[in-house]
Amino acid sequence: MPITFTAAKDAPEGVNALLVPVTSSPDGPVVGAGAGAEALEAGHLKDSGYSGKLNTTHAVPGPSGATVIAVGLGDAGAVTPDVIRNAYAVAARAARRFANVAATLPAGVDAKAAGQAVAEGMVLGTYKFTRLKKPGEADAIANVTVLTTAKAKAQQGLDRGAIVARFACNARDWVNEPAGELNPSDMAAAVKAMADESPSLTATIWDEKRIEKEKLGALRGVSLGSDQPPRLIRLEYAPAGAKKTLFFVGKGITFDSGGLSLKTADGMMTMKTDMGGAAAVLNAVAACAALGVKTRVVGLAACTENMPGPKAIKPGDVLRARNNTTIEVLNTDAEGRLVLADALSLAAEEKPNAIIDLATLTGAQVVALGSRIAGVMGNNEAFVQKVKAAAAAAGENIWELPLPPMYKKHLDSEVADLKNIGNPGQAGTIVAGLFLQDFVDGLPWAHLDIAGPARSAEQDGEYVKGATGFGVRTLVELAASFR
């Protein structure tokens, strides 16, 4: 069940746990005001050795049988919404056995922003994927009362944060599903069900026959090695009076074996994650609808498996994309850019104000930026700056990479307009971006390579092991702020 968040001045009766912010200073921990603070002071927090270090907790007995949990925020001068989000994710895990929790809103940060961060942190931090496990002890947290004197502003933030986090968790669910449980047709069905539940959403699904008829030759080509048919998924949110349109485009490879350019066994272990871009894009559109943002948003997801079946494309084959560009496929494991080529072409045909795509695209992104930072690049610096600002506001880390024209020659083909790989070991993420740029018809466009941050190998703050839902928050913020 989802957690209910309510802003209030005082803690209600029946609270089982109290979360109290604690910052660190050279003189020791500093306990914030609010319910439970006296218990921490009386418990000689400093003498216990607890310092208020960021993302740490410390529990002591509190009033009326409640447990008081110190929430470490670190340096008081460095408390931001990002700090709050991560700290309250950790605190929520410490309090997950309690049904009714009260949490003091940290001081020094705008109440709306702090409220959103608390809600996001607590929902994301207690996320579990348990559908395929035997029943176990369920998390108890059902109600969180956030204590603040700025109730109206805090409630706005709490409501927004709970919605955004819910759809980020839904994206995590899709990515965490085994590939045998979530193929392209299953994804399409999930999106159709999502649209059926919201009068603000319209879903359109193209099956394999329509994909061929519409000349999505790159998507179709990648799909040929699998016995699972491809799907092109479109999810639209069109609010009345919208003056601008954003297209979100996502790579939806529900399992990537590499095709005939077969991956290693270790390389395939997490390849159900290869539809993380599509999951983020589609759930971001749904979140925009739930929040009532003013921008028209259309999500396109090109979904298929990449398998080495008897009909699979072979290195040296040439595919023709929707925009009539021919592509020499020299490595079938560079398939994400192929399916994106068709989806980006479709988006460009509708002449939106801007396009952004998300994809777990290149191993080179992980080499360059690691597992916590996505790479962003684009053909329009003003739009790239908007994406960067949205990511910063949303608390998702991205770093801009260049798109130097000099590297475009890496994609020169002897027999086609482009080849699908560049020079081995050289600027792989950038060259993939240069490839995608050919399919946006000069419209403002940005590309987010999320190969690293789409999945976490460890529990850390707002992240748990497995899918992260990376990109949902950034896309929602981008749409909400798009002017």
C-alpha cells in the first residue's frame, strides 16, 4: 500500500516512531526542534558517539512508548533537498516496522522543496520488489505525519513527491521484472492499463505488422532474432491549453543478448535492465498527467528483444530507418541506437518544441562517468541547459559531454549512410550520440545515456539494489518547467 503523507503542526495520537533531524558540528550533534527532540537530548546523544553524520540513524526510547530516531543530515550549512531525500530514505528503512510515523521537517530549506524531498526519500528508500518471493514480513509504514508550521507549502511538496516517487517505483518494477515476465507485448499491455486508469492519458500501440507498414526498418531488424514480436508504444498527455510539446523517447530492449554479436554470460546477467529508458519515459508521462503539468508530453518507446535466433540480422546487414537513412550493422550488440533511430524519426515528424531520449546505451558511459552519473549531450545548448537544470532540481546527477563534428567520420560506412559503431575504444558514448543526432531533423534534442545509473549494485540513500527508476524525476521536472 502507498504511504500517506500529511503535514501538521503537532504529532497525532498513536505515533509509533518519531524522526528527528540532527546535524553535525565541531561541538557535536545538533538536534532540531520538534516532537522527540527532548528524548534525544535526554538520551545524551553526544555521549553515545552519534555525530549526526549524513545518512546515519540512531534510535532511543521516546515518549508514550514511541521510538525516536535521529536522522543524520551532516553539516548544517550543507542541508539541501538532495541531502534530505537521501537522509529520510535511510531513516524510513530504520522505521519500516512502524505503521504510524511522525517526521520533523528540517529547517533552513523551503518547506515545499523539503516536503517533496521527504516524501520521495521515504517512498524510494523503502521500495522492494517482492512479487516473485514467498510472503515475508511486510513493511508497516502506512501514515507519515510531517511536522512543520508551514503546513500548506509542505503539503504541496509532499503530494508532489509522493506522486513522482510512485511512478519512479513503477519504473523500477518494470525494470526489475525478469525478461521472461515482461516482453514487449507485456510492456504494451502495462501501458494500456495505465492509460485506461487515467482520463488524461492516451495509449497507442503498433504491433509488428504496423511497424513494418510504417517502415520502422531498424526496430523491425533488431526484432528478427526473437520469437517475441516488437512493439512501438506511444503514451500521450495533452492538457487543455498546452502551448508547447515535449517528446520523451525511450530505448525498450526488454532483453539484450547482444544478438549474433553475443555478449558474455556475465554481460547478460543484468540485461533485463536494457529497457530502463522506456520505463522511465512512459512513467514520466504518467506522472506529468497525475500532476497536471501544463506542457503536452508524448512518450515513445521502441520495444523489442535482441536475440540470436535463426532470422537475426547479421554483421554487415543494412537496415533502412523510418527517415530513409540506411545503416550498416557491424555489431548487433549496438542495437539500442537502431531502435531509437526509428522512434526519434517519428518524434521529429511531429515537430515538437524539443525531444529528449533516454537509453541504457553504452558501456563507455559507465567507464567515463561511473554508476551514479548519466551523460547528457545534444544539438541545442539552450535545451541541454534546461535538461541540466531539471536534473539538478530533481536530484539526479548528469554531466554534459560534447558532440564534436570531427568524430562523425567514425560512423562513415562503405556501403550505407551510416554504420552503427565507431572506432573501437574511442569516444563510444559521444559517437553514439552523433549517430542519434541524424534522426531528429535538426529539432532541439538532448540524449541521456543512463547505462550506469539505471541500476544500482548496492543500497545507498534513496537507491536500493536493482533498478533505480533514474530519469523519471528529471523528465517530470523538465516538463513542469518547460517554457
